[in-house]
Amino acid sequence: MSSSGRFKIRRIVVSAIAAMVLAWILHDVVVGRGFWSGVGGYLNKLTSRAGPTRDLRQKLGLASGPGADRPVKLRVWDWWSPSANEAYGEYFSELERIFEEENPEVDVIFQPVPFSGYEQKLATAMLGDRPPDVFQCSAIWAQGFYKRGMLLKLNDFLAGSEAEGIQAKEFIASTLRHSRTGNDIYGVPHIADAFCLMWNLDILEAEARANPELLKMFERNPDGKVDFSRLRYDAVKSWDEFRRITKMLTKDVQKNGQTIRQYGFEIAGYGESLGFVPWAVSNGAQFQDEAGTRALFDSPESVEALNFILTLYHIDKVSPPFRLAMAPFERFQRGNIACSRAGTWSGKSIIRNTGGWKHFAMTAFPPGPRGKGPKTLVWGNMMVIGSRSKHPKIAFKYLKLVCSRRGALLRLKLLEMSSPRKDLYTHPDWKATVAKYPDLSNIPSICNVGEPLYHTQVAAVTDEVKPIIEYLMLNWPEVRAGKGIYRDSAHALADAAARVNEVYRRYGKIVRDWDAARARREGR
């Protein structure tokens, strides 16, 4: 048979298969049963919920369902996307159901926006005809958004009786810092995140059974027996103790017939900027002044913290060699790292990436020589109302639902998230979740000893600090030998602080221009 003949036969076969698949899809859709009916239903729900596709459906006359005849369209933005995590879809569907049942005139339109483009897209949307009414705002953007006039001031809303249950007293104090400037309040926190130390309990338990010092790190059950699934949040009492423990846990071990180097603490070298800050805070340091106009991290407390980390790496050698990691916790998850810097949100990723391993725990950072107890850095992402919201009163109702105890319990149930709300941690659902995920047990205590993350121009500040800290981490032996571009750590931090102060100076000028423009608009 000629090649042209074989090509015609293949084309006929492919066409026949395509026709059969199309018939299968159409059959499922028409009868409302089968795989393709389910896919169609999911896509219908997704496009009818998402902002841009719902707008298109309305223009094409395809809008249907209970939202089609609701006169008030409430536009909600978030970077949590159902396309990235199906649980987010369940969460937003449930929020939509609850809110629309209680507000029958409202059609909630959810629009996912990627985190990387959030700031730019929001600035653009504020000039268009469909600005978001209410949205999640990161702590790193909030102050700038408000100063630019993009967020609504919430003081009057929060002073009214409708704000019952979301007053400041309901929240962990350190999670409130990023939602206010002076007396102005522009957000209510619904997420609490903090840096922490993540410990591999497989390694600790094996060592602790023959080591009383390590055994004291673990919690005890009511009957007095050691609970090897949980650590105390203040399990390590000092930097000296941390140094001793990580040196003890750095050694060669036998695994699967192979000799593997086990390390006590993983220290990042590339892209490092925030690594030393929780340690500095645990030594009594501050990063910036309250107004965000002056850097304070070029202090003896911070220099001591940076030198402590450099000593752990270059002298004690408790960390594996620096390298660019392909993914967070890559080496920790392989099981040969006893401790790593992490976040209180990290547990879910570790469990997912390891296929269900849960034998790890979080603690705060131990106090340094100048410190006064365990510490960390905490921040609260928040719900805010856009300054061009067409329905601010209804937007505040939605904000209240998300930030209330009911909203916190919904996130706990569907997303297994902790909360800045104090009352979540007294609820039976939290106790049940901790029984399932013991790594969560220390989150309230860790957040309670947290100092607020620095809050002014976070991205720009990080860009200035990161290359300097990275240089020190990679070249400290040369610096100590007098061959580096800095004399010592104090010299490097002084340079970093000077650069950050320049960021603050430029930003302060921009803010004064924004304030003057607002005053002119308001006729002041």
C-alpha cells in the first residue's frame, strides 16, 4: 500500500474516534449524567463564579441561576485560586452560599488574581468601571495601598454595633499592626502567619530516648508520659542550647544501608534576607521605627544575631553546604535535616509533598543573650474594602463574615488554617484539628510571642538588604580575614540600613504628595 493510502486510512480512523468521543461528551451533557456532565457542571460553576467570565456570560445573555436576578453585584478579589487548590473553590463556594442566603439581593462575584500581579492589577482596576468592592490584602501592601487612596478607612464602620465580634480585642495583638497607620484603620486580619523553627521529630525522638536534654523538649501527656508527637513552643531555652543541640544532631547516620550526613540546622545562603531577622528579634532587636521612617536593624543586637548564624554555618558546620534549592524544604523533607527555618503555614506543604508524613513540630526562636524569652515575627493578612467600592456597607458585611469566628471556623474546616482570632483556639474544632495535625499545636503560643513584621515598603527594603546578607553568608571567611568589601557584620548592616533609610526617605516624599492630593480632593 502506498504512503498516501496509509495516510487516508489513518485519517479515517482518527475521524471516527473523534466522532465517538464527541458523541460520548454530548450524550453525557444531554442526559445530565456521566464524566463529561460533571466536567461541564464544574466549568459552569467556575465561570459563573469568576469575575471576568461571569461578566462575559452576562454580555452574551448566558447568565442563569440564582445570581442572575440579584441587583447588587459584590466583587470579591483574592489570590487564593480554585485552579491552584480545589479546597479554595469549596471555601469560596461556601462563603458565597452563606452570604447570599443572608443577603438575598446580593450576587457575590469572585475574581482570582495571581499574587505576583495583584498590586498592579488592583491599581489598574481602581481606574476602571469594575473595581473590587472587598478583597484580601497582604500585610506587605496594605500601608502603601491605603496611602495611595486605594483602601477605604474603616474607623466609622468599626465604631458601630454592626462590627460586634471583629473588634481589636478579638485578635492577637501583633496581627493588627499591618492594618492600621496611626489612628486610621483600613483592614481587619483574617490570617495569622509567623516564622518558626521546624523540627524533624523522627530525628529528635531517636536521639531523645537516650538523651535527657533532648527529652525535655517534648510535651508531656496528662499522665506524665512523653508525647513524641509534640514539642513545647519554647523547647529550646537559649542560643547556647540551640547551638549545642544542632552540633549534637550533626553527624553521619546509617540509612537503608548507606552512610548519610545528617545536619542539625539548615541555613539558606542564596536569596537570604529575612533569615537573620527572627533571630535578631529574639535578641531584643527592632527592624524599623514605628513610623517606618528609620531603619533600626544596624544595632548590636542584630549584629550579634547575624554573627550567631554565621558561626553556626562556617564554624560549627551544622548546616549542609549552600546551594540553590529547587523547592522549599527539599532537604528537610528527605529526612536528614533536624531543624529548618519555616513558617506556621508550612506544615500542609510538607505533608502533601511527603505523601502524608506528619512527624514534625514547630517552635518559636530561642532568646539570645540580650533577649527576654522566645520570639518570632508575625503578620496578619487582612480583608479590606476598596475606596471605589460601589457597595461599601455590603462589602463590610462580607468582610465581617470572613473575619468573624464563623469565617475562621470555615477556613479551619476547609483549608486547615489557623487564625489571628483568639477565640478560635478555645473551640472544639481547633482541638480536633490539632489531634489530626499535631504540628499545629504551638501556633497560638508562637503567634502570641511574635513581634510585627516590618511593614514599610517591604519589597523594596528586601531588595536592598538581601544582596548584602547573601554576600556575608557566602563570603564570611574572606570578610573575617580582612579581604571582603565589608570590615565585619556591623559594617555590612550599617550599609544595609543606610540603603533602607534611602528607601524610606523616597517613600516619605511620595506619601506626602499623596496626602497633599487627598487634602485637595477633600477641600482641606
